[in-house]
Amino acid sequence: MSVGGPLAGVRVLDLSRLLPGGFCSLLLADFGAEVLKVEDTGMGDYVRWAEPRYEGAQRSASSALFLALNRGKRSIRINLREEGGREVLLRLAREYDVLLESFRPGVLDRLGVGYERLREDNPGLVYCAVTGYGQDGPYRDRAGHDMNYLGLVGLLGLTGEPDRPPVQAAGQIADLGGGALMGAFGILAALRERERSGEGQLVDVSMADGAMSWLALVAARYLCDGQVPGRGRLELAGGLVCYRPYACSDGHVTLGALEPKFWQAWCRGVDREDLIERQFDPPGSETHAEVERIFAGRTRAEWESFAAEHDCCLEPVLGLDEALGSELTRAREMVVEVDQPGAGPVSLLGLPVKLGRTPGGPAGPGPALGEHTDVVLEEAGYSEQEREELRSSGAVAGPVEEASGSFSADPAELVFSLSGPGKAGVMPEESDDTIRAFVEIPKGSRNKYEWHEESGTIELDRRLFAAVSYPTDYGFIPETLAEDGDELDIMIAVSEPTFPGCTIRVQPIAVLKMHDDDKRNDKVLAVPVSDPAWSKLDELDDLPGDLADEVSHFFEVYSDLEGTDWQIEGWGSSHDAHELIEQSRERYRESND
């Protein structure tokens, strides 16, 4: 937040993740708005875990990508699947001017905290939803990324050379130009209108719509004459010899000599006045070949010197390192330093808009995950006891020491390790063994997990089960102990969102699969260890005696697991999972030979 900036006093709740929403609220924060990131009680904004990182900073606030989008914001962790968490959001929204989110349409409505519910308590709330395809229409529920939007609106299809594949831009045109910028504009327009009416409103931003608006001139021409433009044929997209990038002897330059005076200056500078009348010839023409030959005959530095003498809209094509270190970038303060706790000064891009009287500025360091949970709740009127009750119930969470996470995971299979407390017979004190757990998440089982296409990450947000390969001292119950095709998997249940480094509360569960030889009539019994059914074993009558004994033994050993804390250490692949389980079974066999 830039203190005293032009947006000072505007309060923003930012529930978005990743690039479009993050950049939108960054613009607001840099110009003085108070932005509070509302993150879940799991891994939070996924970009926190992206590489590279700044050494010394708190891990959840050390990612360069995260800091680029989130300087000067605060962070609170709220579990919107808990009633208490929803009440916290509702209370905060009563006092804020703007709520920004980027969920698929209907997600917050289903949780009971959508726009209509929020405006009941705060009619002046400006609610901005940035989505791929908008709040209505046939694509409203579709997943998508920047490239998908550009493809659908016709922009990608027009980018590149004739008869060659489309070319992707290095910048995220739809995410930033179609989503973030349109969102910021829509928010400011709605706030301005609220000054007259006193009413807030829904700001529906579609990244596809926003990207299509970038084709204003191109679409206008087609809507008038009906002529479909081809890739590489548009005047401003490679269709003219006077307006193209060209290869020189050691790199590339751009020639933007659209106006006749600039083209004439270039032609006279290279002593080729005979080309003046051929300014608008197309690529592939003799003129094009001749211009290519001329450019190839000089180095990039020589063309820079040429441009300094001849005003013809000619500039070099720079690498990113050259661009960020250029005289222009320094003079315009487009690289700035922000002091990030633990890391010292970190370099980030500066503000693209310069106001003469009330300039913005870098808004300060990026927040650690949940860094401001307690202070925000206190400011909202929650007593110390109420704050503790919210934390205990899982409705909110504070910062996590040395939290870590993964920016990507496979949607079908996920592996993680659980390191235990080393007590109550769970692991021998001398053992370095780690309890290994394998989570297999069937594709399409959205009742069990939330797969985030925008980032390629997975959020474990409901009860998931993990087959445990536990320390060899207590043995792994292998399939070979089961007779007649019966199988027994030992499971734990994870009931909270998880990420590497967070601490979870586990509940041991045994899942018994009984099936006949053709495996068509499976019977599944899943019983928490604490369930009284374990004392009966009535439902296990069909088990062979040895297997029933092993089930009973599992209950005795693992009853002490109930309510203990475990720490997730890291992600792996499905191959790792099968290998870990097989290694454990092998150790078990060796220990019983």
C-alpha cells in the first residue's frame, strides 16, 4: 500500500490467485489501496511456491514471482468450507469497498458467500469477478489459460507468418491485458459511479472478452467489409515490408516506418530512394527480399547508430537482460527495489503509470502466508478468545513456520511423506524411518479434490485416503496375508487442505476390500480406528483368521495415532509411491524370513 496515494482509503479483499487477479490488485496497492489477500488454510496462493527464490526470506514469501505480484499486501488465511470461516469473510466484507475473485462462476455462491449474499450486508460493495469466459454464456464453466482465450477470440490465429503455425506471445496478453487491466478499470469505474449512487455492483470481467477488445481495428474492418484477414497478412502484423522485424548480421531489429516520412528517411539513409514508392509491398515480394538483404549487411549496433542519425522508427530487438538494464528502463524507473524481510533489497518491475501530482510507488514487502491473520481479526473486532476458537476449529490459520509447497502436481496421482512424532509405539526412537503415504486420486473425482487448471496444482480439500507403508518393526500387511483374493489396505484420512511443510491432523482408517475371484463384486469396509466397530469385528466374519488377527493388531498399534500431528515433507510421483510401498513389503518379508 502506497501511503497517501490516489487510492488511499480504498479497501480491497483479494481472493484471487496467480497472475490476473494478483496483477490487478497490485496496481491498486501501488497507488494506495489497502489490499488484503484472503488465502485458504492450505498452500494459499500457488505462485508462492514458484521458483526462483530469494535466500533468507520466509519461505512462503520468497518466490520472485510471488513478490512481483504481491508487494505491499497483507495476508489472512480463511477456510471458507467452515461456517466460522465464512462468517469471518462476511464480517470483513461489510467494511471493505472491493472484493476481487477469480474462481469459476458459482463457486462462492455455493459456499454461501457469493455476490448476492455479500451485498445484503454491504450494498456498496464493488464485487469484481475475473474469469476466463464470464459469468454467463455457453463457456462460463470451462477451464482455460491465456493461450486458450487468445485462440478462441481470433488473436492467436492472426499472429505469425503466412502458412506457418500460430506464434505464442511471451507476455500473457489475455491474463494481463484482458483480465488484470480490465478488472482494475472496471473496479475504478464502479467506485466512481458509487460516489453518485451509493450502490456497489458486480464487475464481470472475461479474459476472453478483454483479449478480443485488443482486436478493435481488425474486427472493425472485418465487420464492415467481410474480408477475413490471413495470418501474417495484416498491415500491423507482418503484412507490410515497412513494418516488420528484420534479421541483421548479429541479431534482430524492428522497423516501424508506417508513415511515409519515416520510410523515406530509411530509404534515403541506406541510399535506396528507388524503394520509396514500394513502401507497402507485402512479404515475399522482391522489395521484401531486398530490404532483408540490406538489414543483414549490418550489425545491430550499426543499425542503432543509423537510427540515431535517421528518424525512421528503427529499434533493436533486445534480450530481457538487455531490456531490464537499458538506459530507458533506468530513466523511467521500471526496475525498483523493495526491502523484503530476511532477504534485503529485491528487484521488481516498477509502476507503468506515472502520476504527476500524486504518484504511486512500490507498496512494500510481500506478506508471508497468513502473516496478518491475527491482526486483521483483531481489527475486525474479534476478541483473543474468539480468535483462538477460530484457529482451533480450523476456520482460520495463522502463519506457518518454514512452510513449503509445490507449484505443480499431477492431477491423477500424488505422493507425500509423513514424518511422525516418534512416540506411542509408532516408530522406534532410534529409527530414521519415515511413514510413507500414497494418495491415488481418480480423475474426475471432484468430490474429493479440487484441480486448479490455471496453475496446474491440486488442492486436497476434503477427506482423502492414503495407503500407509509403516515402519518395518510393525510390519506392512501385504496382500499375501489375504487368502482367496481378499485384500487389506491400511489407510489414514487427511481432512484438511495440505501442502509440503504444513502440519496436519491424521485419523487412522482401515479399509478392507473383499472380492470374489472375478473381482466384480467388491465389498468395501472403511472404519476409523476410533470407531467402536473395531471392538466387535462382527463385520469381519468373512476374513481368514490370520488376517483378522492382523487387523486387530493394527488397531492396537495405531490407536495411539489418533489426533497426533504429522508433517508433510514433499511431493513425488506415482512411480515413487509404488516403489515405496514395494520396498516396505520387501522389508517386511525379509524381517519375517
